[in-house]
Amino acid sequence: MTSTTAITVRGLRKRYGDETTGHLAVDGLDLDVERGECFALLGPNGAGKTTTVEVLEGHRTRTAGHVRVLGEDPATAGLDWRARIGVVLQEATDAADLTVHEVVRHFAVYHADPRDPDEVVAAVGLTARAGTRVRALSGGQRRRLDVALGILGRPELLFLDEPTTGFDPEARRRFWDLVRAVRADGTTVLLTTHYLDEAARLADRVAVVAGGRLLEVSTPERLGGRQSMGAVVSWSEGGSPREEVTAHPTALVQRLLARPGLATSGEVPGLQVRRPTLEDAYLALLDAATGSTTTRTATPAAAGGPR
């Protein structure tokens, strides 16, 4: 681990049950998370994401491998180390009869140098609800309270496990703003999410895990060769839908516009241009790992031609 690295993992293995026949949830995973970045861990259900994060948090012992989080082994780190991390679980048990302000003030006493409770409540956008009992909060507001407790102790590293599950679109975007603000304050963020648009918006880098193994680590823009994947141009011609994958969508659209009898009033019927998304790259990686085929809106440009 270097001074710029928050998390270093080498050869992480975790087997549940019998040492030889039990379920191998994580199989030789290597990972580095740099200080100050937002790092997203992606993968299907059962990929080993939760087990990996629980090992990093010190909540689960590993079978084998080298793990350092903020310079220490989570399996043996003490209370001083735990004070340096913040954890926001996917499901949290809360004190439903206490108000937002009471909950934050209560947990502040467990930290050696907590943030001011009023400032934390304001930071997560709950000042107007500070006197409201937790049981009366909406799902999005409860999630904001979870984050308030996660950042209360000024953590150097914040774990967010599926933070916006069940959020409506507006609440999700407000939560994204909150995560950006936390990161801007110098906190390293490790995020697990099933929402690919969330990872694309928040993460500096993403890692895809499947079957307990790491498939790739890259930026959202370059994952799985996304930068070289062709765009899908679709249109209607002769009453039938047409579609073509191309690395040069502008040139194709220009050819369609010049085609006799196709473009009426300067418009190509049903024209759509779909650029490859992080989801396209993610699904392509999973397909390659499992040998399956998943429907995508874009394929590598080398595939070319009509589809």
C-alpha cells in the first residue's frame, strides 16, 4: 500500500462452509482503491461484492489473501481504525421513535471528533425534518439519515452498499449530489450498486466482479472497450425497421439523408442514434465471462454492418 492508496487487496478468497467443498464466494480477487476517488463495485447477484465489502469493513473474516484498508488489516484493526471509516448498509435498523436531530446527537457521542450534528443534518438536506420522528420519514429521507450517521465521525473512507435502492428518480439525483459533496470534502467512497447510470455518474473507476473473480477495472468511459464500441443507428425504410452498427454515425446519417426518396422534409423516418452506454460494456463483459448472450443496444464497432 502506498500513501495514495486507501484499499489494497491481493488474492482475496472467501469460502463458506467446508474448506474443500464449501461455496467459494470470492476467488483470488485483486483490487486497489486510491484515496479521494469514488470507486464502484459492480456485478450480478451472487458475484461476491457483498462478501468482499464485508471483509474490507472488518465484518467478515477471509479464508486467504492480503487485505489492507487505510494501512491496516481489517481483521485485526482496533477502534482507532474503525473511527476512520463510515459504513452505510443496504438495510439499517433505526430508532423509529427518536427525531432526526436526536438520532444524530446520540451517535455523535460515540466519535472522538464528530462533526457538529446540526451541520451534518444540514449537509444531508434534513434540516426541515430535524424534529420529525424517524418513522415518519420517507425512504429517501431515511437513506439520507443513514448517510448522516456514516459521515458523522469524519471518515476517511465511506462504504455505500446499494445506497439508492427503492429511491424515486428525483431522490436518487439528490442523493448523487450528496455523495459528490462528501467526496469533494476529501472522503474516499466505495460504492456498490446495481444501477449502471449511478456508477457512470458518480464513479471515477469501476470494477466488474462475477463468480467471485475480477473481470476488469477501468473508468466508466473505457470499461470493456466502450470507447471503441460502435453506435447503433436505426431508421425506417420501405415500411420496415432498419438498424446498423457503425463507428461513424454522423457519416451514416448523412448518407441516409442523401438517399433518394428516404428523407422527407429533411427528416429520416424513425431515426435514432444510440451511443454505447456503461450498461452495454458491463453486459458484454458478463457475456464474455459466462458464455451467454445478453441483448444490448450496441456491439463492438468491428462487428459492423446491418443487424
